[in-house]
Amino acid sequence: MHTILVKNALIVNENEVFKGSVIISGEIIADIVRDNQNLNESDFSEVIDAEGKWLIPGVIDDQVHFRQPGMMHKGDIFSESKAAVAGGITSYMEMPNTVPQTTTQELLEQKFEIAERDSWANFSFYLGATNDNLSEILKTDPKKVCGVKVFMGSSTGNMLVDDARTLEGIFKESPVLVATHCEEESIIRANLSKYTALLGNDIPTKYHPLIRSIEACYASSSKAVEMATRFNTRLHILHLSTAKETQLFSANTPLAEKRITAEVCVHHLWFTDHDYERLGNFIKWNPAIKFEEDREGLWTALLDGRIDVIATDHAPHTLAEKNNHYLQSPSGGPLVQHALPAMLEFVKNGKLTLEQLVHKMCHAPAEIFRIHRRGYIRKGYYADLVIVDPNRPWTVNRNNIFYKCGWSPFENQTFSSSITHTFVNGRLVYHNGTFNENIRGMQLKFDR
């Protein structure tokens, strides 16, 4: 069996940083050795010297939109998972608002088949909820499927779940985790009517956080928390964007005991409304990037434990689509290649520790979704690993972007740290800008 020794690394795992080596045997972490004790390099098929570098578990991204099927001009499972492994993301969970929408077990299975063939990283897919597919939700296999996605705010097609009886049925009966997009549609529509009356159809993008407002987010998130509390639902609220919403979550409950958890995305931690003038629609997301006080409130909640996970909400669109006027420009942007380097900037600047980053991007997603043998550097776990060089700066430009859409909101940003190696199931899939074309990820399994 092929064996790999990664030696001399600063290993970051389970709230500890120590120098040591990791031994990979096939797909699995065979051992973790502190200070390289009693190692004979001739015993291994391959030796990688990680002196001066960090070794972390592969990042688990619990929210991506890879656009396949139906919107493959924007991205697809092959292209976007390739960008993900270049960014140190070794597992992802992909959303159902494709064409057709993933709202039946049959369509869900078709996505798994595509990923088995095309995905560079490990994968799972959400089943999408509608006002009339509760019977399909009840068929979901908890050991195979990451969760059910409920749009409690705007979505494409018929995926806005706004029927009260249906929502209660999902929250009461779902056999898997319920993940929600929370924005109150009636408030958004009223705000849009207000600003259209004031400004006409050529609304500047800076009004986006006023249209998709703090009040719209809080009204929907508080409704989700109330229902989850009433029905004891395993609820995970995606992409919080306001300081006010963070009041809904507990800082004192251990993660393993939480029934209600929360996520924040990289763009809500990095940008504020001041960036709309410079970047316009290229940072137009739903929920909207909001204000400085919201960003700081999100950071406070992330660090005190009210927010559990950092994710991307990777959602590529073409340059032509993004260059439309505000009302015609779709929301979302690409992030999987640049999320970990961006968060490592906050480590460099002292905003959070390396151990905290690894907890929020690797350990916590594994715990929240109960992913089988991933998210940690542990003996017997799958060898999903990332080597980071903290002293190798690089600048994002069109020539080093791997997204099919070809752009990034981080263009011209210089990051201090580089991902040099990404292992997926013990195999080196990415190394300093080159890829092993023969490697594919595995379907995630869940201990439920």
C-alpha cells in the first residue's frame, strides 16, 4: 500500500499546535508522531518535508452552489470542486437550486452520480424543500444526505417555502438537519417597491443592504428559531449577515449539545457596505453584505461561540451577468478557492487564532453534520489534509483563478499564505498550482 510521510509540520488540530509528522496509508491517517520520533524515511513510498508550514485538516464547506445541472455556463461540479481543492477545501455540501431543482430523491441521486464521476473533493447534496414535497423529504436517508435546504426567503422557481403548514411539517418531521436561508420576503418586496419609487429601475447596488434589510433577516431567522425550539428541530441557519440575528443563538451550550447552530460566510466577515462603491454587483450576495456594526457583531458572535461555522456560499455567475444593472444582476459570487487564504489573513492580523480557524472551518462542520471520520487529524480518519505556507504571499489575478466564471471579488488582493498541498482521501490532488487529474473525491457518510 502507498504510504506517505508528511514530516516536520506544525500540526494544527483540536485546539493544539505542535511539531510532528503524519503518516498516511492508503486513504487513512495511520499515525500522528510528535517530534518525528523513531521514523525511518526509507519505510515510506513518499516523504514530504513540511518544515515551516502548517498542516491542518481539510476544510469542510457546508454551503456551495456548483450550478450543475442546468447552469453550467456559470460553473459545474468538475470546475468548482477543482477550485475548491486549490483552496484547501476537501469536502463540500451543495445546494439544490439548480435546473431542475433537486427536490426529489431521483434528482438527488442523479447529482451523486455526476459527483462520483467529476468531483475532485468529497461531496454531499442537500434535498430542496418546496411547499409541496414533504413526502420526498421524509424519504431522505440520514446516513447519506447532509440535510434539507429550506429557502425562507427569495429563491429561484418554486423553492420559496412560505406556506405555514408546510414549514411546520418540515420542522416537525424532517429526518435530517434542516438548513435555512432566512430573509422575510414580504419585507424585501416592500423595501424594493420603496426604492424603486424613489430611484426608478436604475438602483445603485449600495442600496442592496437596505432592500434586503436587517429587519428582513431578523424576522425570518427569529421565526426559524422559534419553530425549531417548538419542534426540537435540528436547525442550522446559513449565512448570518446581521449583528441583531446573533442574539438568537447560545454562546454557552457546547457544540455537541446544540440543536440550533449558525453559520457565517467569509464575505460577511471581510466586506461591508463601504465596499459597494468599489465592487458593486461583484459583492452582491443574498443575504446582503451589510454595515460595519454588523460585521463586528458577526465577529463577536463567531469568537464567543454563538456562530459555529465559517463557510463560503460559493455561487458563481458570469462577468456578463454581474455587469448588468442592479435589478438584473444575480446575487452570489465565487469563493471556494480564496476562502481559506482570506481567513488566514485574519489569523495573521490577530483577529482569530489558527486553532479557532481550524475549529470553525474543519472540526465544527464535521460535528454539526456528524460526518463520518472527517474534519480532524486523527488516527483512523480519512486523510483529508492541507499544507499551508504562511510565508508565501501571492496576489489574486485572472491568470491564477480556477473558477469557470473567471473572476473573483478578491482580485488584486495579496494574501500572505499559500495552500501548497491538498490531500483528498490520502491522495495528493493539488500541489503548488498543479493537479492530479486522476483523483476524485468520495461521497460523505454521516453518523446518524
